[in-house]
Amino acid sequence: MQKCECYIHSLHKDGEDHLGEATIIRRLGDNDYLAEYRGVRCHAIFNPFVGRYFVDDVYGVIPKSQEFER
């Protein structure tokens, strides 16, 4: 697990910065990560061109019923 500054989908507004601190919990697959932002677990991807994770807390939310731990 690592906390880092990420691009957060829900913070994106026209012309505004949408960086926030999220926790990357683990890798789920090819460029698919489990992240947590403000208590919401969701999917994230890593963009190597900008060196940051993109956390999708809008469309990539993982419902509690589908959460699993390895």
C-alpha cells in the first residue's frame, strides 16, 4: 500500500487542478489497481507519461458486495 498524489476523477472541473491524495492498495491486473479515496474503493490506472495514477471514483467504484481480498 502506498499513499500518493493522484488525478482524481470526481475532482475534475474545467480548468481546475484535480490532484488529491489516494492510497494504491494493490495491483489487480495489467495496469489495473485497487485504490481508495475518501473511503471509496475503486479502480485506478497508472500513466507512465505523467508519472501518476488516475483514480476513477466516479465510474470505477467497486461495490462492497464485490470487494475481495487476496
